Amino acid sequence: MTDLRTLTQKIFDDVLKGNAFDPYAEDPPRTLAQAYAIQDALTAALSDPAVRGPVAGWKIAANSQQLMARFKLSEPATGRIFASQRIDGEASLNVADYTEFAIEPEIVAVMKTGLNPQDTPFTRAQVMGAIDRFVPGIELLDLRHTDMPNTHIPDAIAQNISNVGAVVGGPGLAPEDLNVGDLQTTLHIDGEIVHDVTGAAPQDPLDAVTWIANHLAARGFALEAGQVVFCGTHSPIWYHKGKGRIEVQMSRLGTAALTLS
């Protein structure tokens, strides 16, 4: 097994240079615990103020029953969103900064107060009280030519599950006013609707935030005031080549948008 420091440096270099995804696979395959240990070490390097800055939020991945079954998971996966890559409001991005750009439209929880790990297990009521609002968002991904459907998921978790940022839209709704059953999500590319779906949240967003709050507490971390939680995609990974404007609209929640130039 490659020592953690050497492995972390290899992944750090690949991520910053946009190199093709290398799982640095091991035999026997790495476990989820090993994957999160690598992600934590990678976070320590990426959160340097000169690199990506502190953790400004969290993503939840593979939180539908179908995806958990596909990846042989008993619970969802999670990764970090860093401060320099979080955009609140419409984003302007440079297409040249990405190797294989993709997005996912998601409901986002904006935290009003933090959740102290000493107070676990958190209930839905506690978590609802800590959320300021739910808003629409766009998770930014650079797949770096990852064959995600056939990837050993701990290898992807170790590398922060391809996250390269997040667009946080609005205006949003108070958590008690959100009904995902009839929530319509439309994805527009250069003004054309390319994806239109209703009731596509992979799980109730409040349940998603409750899960991640307890998951992080078990790992010694906490959801903090002002952080965001991306609650799972409403579409398959959506790849985009070249320039263009991408807009996600969610009924009653509002809009999140970005322009690639």
C-alpha cells in the first residue's frame, strides 16, 4: 500500500493539473474508511488559502436507492466544496480551466446555525431548525475522464468525487415550505430546455442533511453556519463541451446559472 503522504501528493498534483483520473487502485480494493482518510488528507492540502481555501460546503453523492445498489453502498457518499470554488449568484467560468466539465442540478441547504457533534444523533427537527433555506444549485464537476459507472466508488471518494465547485442560486424557500414531490427541475443550455423532470430529488433534502450531519459527526466533523449542503442530483451527470450558458430552474425555489467563456 502506498503511504498516505505519497498518495495524497499524487492525487493533489493530478487534481490541480487536471490530469486524467488515476484511481491508484489497491489490492485488495480500498475500503470506505481508507477512502475518507485519503480525502481528509487531500482536504488538508487543498484547503490551503493559496489553493482552494477552507471548506465552504459538502456534497452528497449516490444517495438514491438505485445508485447505492449500483455502487454496493449501504449509505451515500460525501465530499467537500471549497471556498474559492463556491459561487453565490450567477457564475462566470473559464472553459479552459476544466479537463472534462460536467454539472449536476441539485437542491441546496444553506445552514443558518452549526450542528455540534456532541449533540448527536441529530433529529430531523434539530436539523430543520439549523437550516436557513433550501435553494437551487449547480454542482461543478471535472470528471477528468473517469469511467464513473465502472469505478470502485471508494477510489472516487478518495479524490473528492470529482467536485470542482458549486453555484448557489436563489431565492429559495424556508425548509418547512419545501415539497419535493411536485418540484419541477428544468435544465436550460443556451436557452434550450434539455432536461425537464418533476419529483426527481433522490431523497428528501431534509433527510439528506440529517444524514450528512450525523455522518460527519461520526467522523469528527461538523456542519457549520453558512456552509451549504448539495443534496443529490436531479439528473444523470450532464457533460458540457465548450462555451455556453447553463441555467437550472426549480419551481418555487428559483434559479441557479453559470456562463462558460
